[in-house]
Amino acid sequence: MDNKKLKWLFLIVLSVVWGSSFILIKKGLIGLTAYQLGSLRIIFTAFFLLIIGFKSLRKINKVHYKPIVASAFLGTFFPVYFFALAETEIDSAIASILNSLTPLNTLIFGYFFFKSIFNKQQLIGVVVGFLGTLLLIISGADLNPNQNYMFSVFVILASVCYAFNVNIIKLHLQKLNATSITTGSFVIITIPALIVLICTGFFNKETLQSPVVHQSILYIIVLSVVGTGIAKICFNRLVQLSTPIFSSSVTYVIPIVALIWGFLDGEKMNLLQLVAAVIILIGVFLANRKA
């Protein structure tokens, strides 16, 4: 399969997988805290990647160390905690819609930190996307007064991390095998994640014997292996095959998949929120459309 078809295949597969990740996080939070969920997600993924990609670590050279460390923390470590924290207060579908700001942030931070080209049409897209985000947060707060929409900030911060990550991979890790990047990244963040997990009190007898915790862990294992491990390898390869903006455009379809899961799980959305979601996607489209 040629690279043009391959990058679209990766985009579609990642959209479905990551669109389903939000509901898995929601289910995992039933028996786990946000910090426990984030830590277990990293540890399970690292274990899986070491099984399938241990030999790929040999391809990592000294010149790759700094960008891999940056990619590890910005592309995985901080976002997994940010999303878990966000979904303790807001619906999974809302989190997925806010995640669609990633291409806009890729554009903005790519311009200021990586010397990417920025034109008038893209500026309009950024503004439109920002207005859609504000509308989504305000309308969501009215519809679900019991939810704290200030936690939306965590999703926005995660999207900023992703924006930096795709630019780092494209500029500094373009020639390194995608499996090497992913496995190396998780090796780096496993110890910090384990320290966080220990600090949460996860290893006490009561927690480890809880049936609810066991069920939540099963959701996180699926999330870790498919939604993080395999998906990260695919995404890193997608970045190498395409541009940072195209790669981050996976967030176009993610909200659609997540909305379907949210609806099936009984999450509420009103017309104004759907309008806000469309406005965000229009902004992302304008920011990515060729002049």
C-alpha cells in the first residue's frame, strides 16, 4: 500500500480506537481514581510494548534521547492524567469534542515554536474554534449544573501537549522507527507512573480485593493495549508519513465515535452543544484547509 493510502487508513483506525478510549476512561474511573487510572494505563502499555518492541530499543541513538524524553512526557505522561482528571467532572463525549482543538493548537504552537507557516485563513479558523470551545463549555455548564466545567481546562492542556509532541516527532524523530519511539517513550515514563501509583495507596489490601476495582482494571487493560500501545505506534508512523497538522486531524472523527458511545451510555447533550461542536470542527477545517 502506498503512503498516501496508508496515512488515511491510519487516520480512520485511530479515529475509531481513540474515539472509544473516552468511554473506557469513564468506565475505569468507576473503581479507580484519576491518578491510579493514568498510572495503570502507562504501566500496562509499557509492559505490552516491551513484549512486542524490546528489540526496537537498539535503534535509539544518543541524538534521539532528548526528543524521546520530551515526546514521552508531552505525548503521553501528562495527557493520560489530564484526560482522567477531566472525566471525573465532565462527560466523555464533551472531553472528546474539546480534544478536537489539537489541530488548532498544533497550528498555533507550530507557528510560534517550530516556525510553521501561518496565514489569514488559518487565523480565522483558530478564532472560530476558540469561540466554539467557549460556547461548548458555557452550554455544557447550563445543561449539567452538577458537573464542573472548569475541568475542561485539563483537556485543553492535553491538546497543547499533543500539539508540541507531533511537531517534535516530525522535526527530530522523523527517521526513527515508530515502534522504537513508542517503546522508548514508555520505558522513560514507567518509573514516574509507578511512583504516582504507589502514592495513591493503590496497593493496599482493600483496593486490590475490590471487585469494582478489578472490573475497572479490565477496562484499562483494553485501553492500554489497544487505545494506547498499538494506537501510539500507528500515530507515530502517521506523523512520519504526513504533516503534523494532518496527523492531529485524527481528532475530526474522534468526537463522532465518542458521541455515539456517550449516547449509548446515557450522557446528555443539547442542540447548543452540538452547534458548538460543529463550530469547533469548522474552525479546525478552516485552519487546515489549503489557501
